Amino acid sequence: MPFRVLVTDDVDRDGVALLEAEPQLSVDEVPTLPKEELLERIGDYDAIVGRSATKISAELLRRAKRLRVVGRAGVGVDNVAMDVATELGIAVINAPAGNTIAVAELVFGVLISLIRHLPRAVESMRAGRWDRSSLLGTELLGKTIGIVGLGRIGSEVAARAHAFGMQVHAFDPYVADARFTTLRVHRAATLDALLDEADIVTVHTPLTDETTGLIGRRELARLRPGGIVANLARGGIVDDGALAAALESGHVKGAALDVYVAEPLAADSALRKLPNVILTPHIGASTAEAQRNVAVDACAAVRDALLSNELGRS
Ligand code: MLT
């Protein structure tokens, strides 16, 4: 009997084709399923491959009696109940590298949008106006970017920040000095030291107990007046309530958010009404290139895991 693989969340075709090409795998491709329907079906599958929209909860994993592997076409595994997967011996395989460039490029897209008031400029032109005088912006050149997390994405942000002539500082207690030197990044000894120095703070860490609320009320107050905050990593690393208050008081001049504690962001969320904020709907990894990369990486890894016999089969 072939191994059955459920593919969901619009995983790119090039990745799914790798699974379909294997005679020992039988693949069902479905759109993101409502929770109840997924719970009903999961018992039939040896593997599931998806993106962040499908929550691989403890309940789902316990229902999934045949499941041997979860493939995550993307980097974050915060949508997977990792402790339960470990307990049940279910392998979780992510694709950590494929969307790095997409996110790093978008960081500068949203920052420039923010400091050059692009949404307002576009809206004013559509409305038939010519608002040049009210659209005076600022430049990145000479400003200090403070990168929290100098992993894959943080490092690519650093490289691009250099190209814009920025001073590049970062805080990451898990990265060796040599890497800071190679990337020509000034090492901030503490998060507070980074906040003291930065005009723009951008977070690039996973969401963990340690990073939840990492940039909260105290940290935002520490930022110099007129600072800018960007979160294209995971909702909750920057405390939304504290950020809203800091924006309303004017202490923080602007923010760019691509990720939220609850996604999709509620239509009536207070965040949507904040001034000087660029909001995007978790599109950091949404480029054709990135989606192809992560789908191919995740699907190839799931295929190899299923066919290697290492996962066993009951
Ligand atoms: C990722 O974790 O790879 C990105 O945030 C994209 C996603 O969650 O789909």
C-alpha cells in the first residue's frame, strides 16, 4: 500500500510534483481545511505538508494514528505542537532557507513605504490630488538599524542595510563574534544597548517563550523618540498593545507589521486604525521564488523521510 500524503495550504506545484512522481506515495492536495474536517481526515495519512495556515495542534496529532511526518513549507514551526510531535515520535521537517530573501527584501519595501509615505502618496493620486508638500519623507542613509536576531533573515537584512548606507547593529546572544565581524555588524551587548542606539528596530527571531513580548512597553520606551519598529517575523514578539500606545503617544514614529498574534487579523482590530503604520497580511514569504523553494525543500524532505524506512510504520 502506498504512503498517503495530505498537502494543504496551497503548497507550490513544483514541490507537490516531487511527491506525485513517486509511485510509493499517494497524494491528496486540498485547500486549507476547516479544523473539524482536517480532524476527520487526518487519520488516513502518513504525512501532511502545509504552510502556516494549518494548525498542527496536539488534538490533531493525537488523532493522526498513522502520521509519521509533518512537512512545513516555511521556516516557523510555531503552528506545530512540537512537544506532542516529539512525544508521539512524529518527525517535523521545515524548510528554513527558501524564503530568506523574500522576507529580507520586504523589510526594506515596508520601511521605505513608511518613511516616504507611499500608501498616502498613492491614495492621494487616486483621489485626484497633488499633495507634494505634505509628503516630505526621510532617508535610510546614515540611520542606525537595530536587528534583533542575526540568523539567516537578520543577516540578509544586514547586507541590504549596508547597501543603503546604514549603520548596522544587531543583538543576538546565540551568534558568535566572528559572524558579526564577517557581516560587518556592530554587536550590541544587550537588547537595551541595541534599543539605545537604533533609529529603526527590526525583529528576526522565532517565536518562543523567550521572545514573546520581547519588545514590550519598557523596551519601546527605551527606544529614542521618533524610532521605527518592524515585525515581519512572528506576531507577539512585539507587544501590539504596547506598540499601539507608543505610536499614539508619538514616541514611536512609525511601524511596519506583517505578522499578528491572531491571523487573519480581525477586521475590526485596533491595529488597522493606527496612524503611521504599514500593515501587510503575512506576505513576507509570498514570492513565487520563495514559495517554490520552500515547497521543493519540504516536499523532498518528506518524500525522503517516508521512503527511507527510518520512520517505521505501524
Ligand atoms: C514562514 O514561517 O516560513 C513564513 O512566515 C511564511 C509562512 O508562515 O507561511
